[in-house]
Amino acid sequence: MSALLRDPLLSLRPMQQEDLQQVIAIEEAVYPFPWTLGIFQDCLRVGYCCWVILLEEVVIGYGVMSVVIDESHILNLCIHPKWQRKGLGNKLIRRLLKIARQHGAETTFLEVRASNRAAIKLYQGLGFVEVGMRKDYYPAAGRTREDAVVMSLEL
């Protein structure tokens, strides 16, 4: 386990309105077709499970999940490029899965770009399995579209 994960200055907490400028900056640094500020505001407004991971009180990642009845859906999970591949995505998704269980979810779903091998490997390492494909789900460069791999995890 990385020493970073044991650092007392690393913390997880629910996302707040005040975090959104940092969240948007990460979103825009990572994704070629980022969510808008309005989408994040709507997620907070409707009560989705929105969490941030912080290092020394600076947001370095976030996750957004909905839970309805017995299913949860991880809608967005992102770690700042500087902090990727250090176990932080794993730590954050484990927190979201714990919250999903606490809310009575029995299954968690997510979509991931078919080209995002690192994320697929992370999810598989947590026990997610591929259950389908959404053709042309994500926008891509040059007005093209990219498929999404649909994955699920029985909780």
C-alpha cells in the first residue's frame, strides 16, 4: 500500500458547493468532454452521493453516485492527473461502494470508455464484471463517438 494512503493529511468527505471550482478544474484537465458546472450542481441539488478526496484540504479527486432502491450507479469518478496511479481511485470507489451498501444497494453499475484500460483494470480488480456495451455512448474527437463498457458489481 502506498504511504500516501496512510497520510493523515489525506481525507474523504461529502462534496460541497464550495468544492465545485476545484472539481471542475480536475474534470477539465482529465476529460476531453467534461461535465459542466451545472451538472455537478444538479447532482448536489438532487442528493446524489458526491464525495471528494483531499490532500491538505485541496481536492485531488471526486466521485458521483446515484442510489435508487437496490441499485447504485457510479456516474463519475476522477482523480487529478498528478495523483493518478497511486491507489486513490481505488480508495474513493471503495468509499462509494460502502455508501451504496449502507443505502441498501445490492448491485452497482458503471460505464467506462472502452479505450480507458486503466479504469477497466481498476474496476475489474474490485470485482466488477463486464455486462454489456453501449454503442457510441461517449463523444469523441472529430465528431465521432466511442463505445462504453457497462460493468456491474454484486454488493
